[in-house]
Amino acid sequence: MVAAGAHRPGPLKQQNKAHKGGKHSGSSQRRAGGRVSVKAQPRRRLRDLSRVDRRHQALQLRRQRKEAVLAEKRSLGSRDGPPHLVVLVLLHSRAAAHDTLRLLQSQDSAVVHVDEGRAGGFALLCPRLKQRWRFVTAQAGDLHAVLDLAKVADSLLFILDPADGWDSAGEHCLSCLFTQGLPSYALAVPGGTDLPPKKRIDARKKLAKAIEKRFPEAKLFPLNTEQESSLLLRHLATQKQRHLAFRDRRAHLLAYAAEFVPGQESDLVGTLKVSGFVRGQTLNVNSLVHIVGHGDFQMSQVDAPPDPLTLNPRAVKGQKRSQDMEVQDDSVNGTDEMEEDVKVLMKADPNKQESLQSEVVPDPMEGEQTWPTEEELQEAEASLKANRRVVKVPKGTSKYQAAWIVDDGEEGNQEDDDDEDDDIDDDMMEEAVSQEGESSEEEGEPAEEECETMTISECLRDDQYDEKVEEDEQMLERYKQERMDEMFPDEVDTPRDVPARVRFQKYRGLKSFRTSPWDPKENLPRDYARIFQFQDFSRTRKHLFRQIEKEETEGASVGWYVTLHVCNVPVSVMESFREGKPLVLFSLLPHEQKMSVLNFLVRRHPSNSEPVRAKEELIFHCGFRRFRASPLFSQHTSADKHKLERFLRLDAALVVTVYAPITFPPASVLLFKQRSNGMHDLIATGSLLSVDPDRIVIKRLVLSGHPFKIFTKMAVVRYMFFNREDVMWFKPVELRTKWGRRGHIKEPLGTHGHMKCHFDGQLKSQDTVLLNLYKRVFPKWTYDPHVPEPVPWVRSESVLPVQEVEME
């Protein structure tokens, strides 16, 4: 029974609107005018799924990703995939690879194929585990071999010393490998059994603590018994593979056998037949291949010889196996395998084959609009006759020689227009060197007249000692220049023998470096007519990568053992392969053989602090290429103009600009500098930023003057210019001071360069007046694909610490 006095809502009860679920007619829908965006449909489909269906969909995606990882693991080293390529890297001079290789070969029921001619290389076939391996040893100290093998290796096996881990050369090698891109790796420690058990445990703890910085959460594998080697192989087979982007999008292979067929015209150039297992992507015969360290080449055909490392080898009659392990020898050239049961997979189509053209051949008459008429030619001849002058010349001088004779009055008016004259310090250094050479020649003349024989002991190597002293003096001079550039950035002294309006005639003033416009197509050098440029580089890159991911390319699939016929290869490639150096091939994506302007974002490596000046020759390791070039350094900003840096800074990331073949990022880059003794020092590391010839690099010059008389908002400034005409020439350019004042030149005073200037406030007596001038600079065409082999690296002990360099 309901109580009689139950509460009922009164007339003041708040009545809320009912929620309208599903149809939202908001302002955004009204503005769209009934149109529905394309991206809204997938979200609507997801919203239509029930909670159980969304859970099932997430479960399916997770299962697909897991199956893809498992399929990749199973295919690597299996019957259908390429052999698991393991590269042994020795990180210490005391680490020996012989015992490690012997333990790895001593697997039960395993067949070992030993590679003759390549020390330490062998293939391991395990039919019981259904795995096949190929082990290659990187020679200690050979930096190029280590980096080339790491480009194609599936796993790296680092051999450490049980006491020290790695030495200075091993540290240098690890720095290069980490920057280039590290594939899957494992750490093995052979030896250490001669120590007592207690000291062995302490040494192991000490080594684990030492490697924690380089390899966090890495496991050390002792390698002294067959059981430990089996555990190591199992770890290598089951660990997750780390992907390197620059090689996953390109087909590549490591040569297993090679044969050189000389050409008909010359024995120095011929066809190179390279056999190996295809990795990465499908290999197309019409694409170009890059032999690392040797250049780009075309292919004529692709053959399919029998697989030499099959898991079920054919039984040979009369051959008895006395042990579980069987050792078979393979020939270096592999000609027997190539000639037996060779099938031609495909031949190159000349209509579809990529061209080797790397540069545009510029037409000098391309910019001409009309051909000169007869009247214009007569006017030109008349002007030449009017400009003729009479010069006294010796007898027998031709007209051509007389044209080069300069009067005394004209020597001061001529000025070299080369960009290198902008660096006044370089000119002073060259003059000093030339004066030293002249003085040495003058001193050498009387020595030729009076000669005397002396006996010098061989233990006194004064010439070598003097060379080291000269190198130290040059290094000290570079340190002073770098410190001067840090203290007074971009400041130069106004020359007194040449008018400033002539010396700085290529420079201009800017109201604002950030916002003032600068046309990227203005006054381009002739080298820009030789390069290729994309209308939209990022769109072309995305289109190519999308094709690689989706479309099926015709050619040799991943895991096939093929023989590539590479055309017009020099015999030096085969000679380096016979010497035991690795032969690595990468297929090129479209346009990657063409030259353009590449920009790399790099940061100074902490192991090297020597000053590196712009336009010095450096060695680049970019992705799968290596080359030499003289780069420009510029600041890394989001603006459209970037200021040139004269030195490679220690505390900031800089952009390095060079002419080089196009490479699609991502790609790592290593910068080396070659010492006088042939060693390569790692100076900077980074990645490929862009391929953009329109990136504007601006060189700034700062002319400085000092206030002579100071008034309320006026000042008389001197020492910036030294004649009246220069003051009038630079009058439109805005002035600034180190203490933040801004102003402009009002008028010159006198004839010696004094000028009256107006500022937005009163100057301090210790302030300095500055005038900024700007000019666009371009890199020099110094690209050289030949990089000399480096000498085994040793830490340099003769580096001058920065704190000891004193400024005068």
C-alpha cells in the first residue's frame, strides 16, 4: 500500500532535454554542406563493429604480425631462404678466431664447406636442424672489409678478450658499426680457462660491467666447448632480426664465387660473373648494380647454377665418411659449379635497362635566344679596334702573348673572382708558404756551388722529426683559426690595398637574414647544369617505396643462388676478390646513379677534436656507397636560408653539402679524414637529410668599425672603410653593434673612411659597430668514387689539447 503523503514533483522541477544519439547535426556538418570526407569512412566502420568484433580484429592483427616474424626466422638459413650469414669481428688484438672457428665446425652430423683463398670462411650445413650457415671472418684492422660485410650480414659475432673486452682499435670499429647500422649480434668470449675459478668469475663480472655501456642487457657467451658453441648457434638462429632500412629495400648479395672473362678489346675490362644468394628484395636484370668500392655497372644476364650449399647434397660414389663431420673444399672461382646445369633465368632488355648516365651534358647555346646578325658582328669588331692599346713588348712576341702582358698601372685594378679569395686567412697562409719556398731556394743556390760529403748515422732521423714538428705547427695554426672564428664569428679585416666595393662586390646586404627573400634559382654555377633535380623529391621517394612494398617485381627471388653477368668491369675488382677482400653488390633504385646535391645532417664524433675546415677533402660512407668530396658546412635550421660555418662545430649538429649520386633516405653516413700516414679517423656521424639543390647556403662577412666620437644618437665611426667611395657604396646597408644597437650610415666625413652614423640609442665607448654582408655559396665539384684502402687504425697520441692553444 502506497503511503498517502508520497512526494510528487512540483512546477519548478528542472526538465532536461533528452539525449539525441547517432545523428549529430553540428556546425561542422552544416559547413560541409552535406559532403562526407573520405577519411571518415574507416572510423565509421570501426564504430559499427561490436566490442567482440573489435577484440577479434586486434587479435588477428597481432597474430599476423607474430606469424610474419616467425616466417622470417624460419626462412633465414632454411632450404628456401639464403644461408644465415654470420660475420666474425675481432675486437681485440689478442682475440684469436682460429679456436672459435674450430669449435663452430665441430657440430654433430654437420657438413663443412671450406672456402679456399679466403682465410676463415666456411659454410656449415646442419641437415638435422634444417639450417645452413655461412661464416666469414673480418680481418682485424681492415675497416672497409668490416663495414662492407656488416652491410649484408644477418648477424655479427663479436669476439672479445676475456680480460679487457676490446682495445682502442675495437672501440673505433664499434663506433663505425653502430653509426652505419648494427644488425643482430652476439658476444662471444673464448679462452679464460687458464685462470682459477674464483678469478674467472671476477673477470667475467668485470667484463660484463665494461660492456654494459655499449651493449645494455647483452648476454656473454663463453666459447670453450662444443656444447657452448651449440648454445651460441641456437641463440643466433632464434634471436630477433634487426632490420637496416637501406638494405631491406634493395636487392644485395655477398659473392660466394667469381670469374672474370676479359673483353675482346682489352684484357683490363671484361665481364665479371658473380655468384651468390639474393637477399633483401627481388633482383631485376634491367636495374643497375653497385659494387661497393668500385662503382655502378650494368648486367647482361642472370643465370641459375645449382646450389652449392644444399641441405641434401648428392652422394658421391666411392667416398666414405670416417667421422660425423665431413669437410668439402670449394674452388675460388667456382667454375665447375657454374658450368654444370646452368640455366639462363633472364637477359637484359635494352629498351627497359637503366642507363649509366650520371650527369647531364649541358648545352652552352641553350640560353641563347637569337643568333648575332652581321651588323652586331661588325659593331663587336669595331669595339675591339677601339679598345686596342699600344704596349712595348720584346722582339718575337706574338699577339696572344702580348695580350697577357699587364701594365704596372693595371695590376692594382685586377681582382681574382674566385670564391676561395674570400678567406683572407688562406691567402696569408699561402703567401707565407711561398715566402718560405723562395727563401729556401735562395739558401739552396750557394749549397750547390760548395758541396761536401758527410757521414750521417742512420739512428738520427732528423727529417722525420722535422716533418712531425711541421705538422704540429700546422695543427696549432688551425686551432688558432678555429678559436678566432669562435671568438669573432665571420669577422674579417677590410683590405687597405683593394677598395672594399671591389673586394666584396659579390656580397649584398639584407634587412633581415630570416625574412628577406632570396631567389634559389639566381646566379647558379655551371655545375648545376650537370646535375639532376626532382620536382618533388619526397613524393618520388614515397612512390618508389610504395611500389617496392606492393608490386611484384620480375626477377630472381630472395634466397635463390644466381650468377650475375656484370658488364664492363675492370680487372682490379677480380684482383681484390682474389686477395680475400669481400665482394658486395647492391641493386640500385631508379635515379640512384644520377648526380645531385646531397645534404647530410651530422654531429661531431666525441673521439676526435681536431679542427676540420670547410672545403677540406673528407671520406664519406653513405649507405652502401663510399666516396671522397670537399663539403660545405651550414647550420641546421627550419628557415629557408642557412648560414655557412667555416669549421665543423663540436657542440652542434651541422648540415654537410656535397655533389654526389642520389640516394634515397634513410641512409646512415660516416665522415672520415685521412691522416698523412694513410689512417682514416672518424670525425662525424649522422644520416642523409635530403637531396635538394635549392637549399640556400649563405656565407656571411662582418666588417667591424670603432666609434671615434659619440653623441646622443649620432657617432663617428672609423676603421671600417678607408676611402670615401666605399662609404657611399655601402651606405644603404643597415648597421648593428655588439651591444644590440641598430643604425645606418648618414654621410662620409673626409677622404679616409670616417663616417657619420645614426643609431637608435647612444653608443657605449667599448661597443663595436658591425656591417653584415651575405653571398650564396655552392660546393665544389670534387666527387671522387675512388677511396684508398686505410692503414690499420692506431689511436693518435700527438693531438694538441684545446686548452693549451693560446691566442695572441
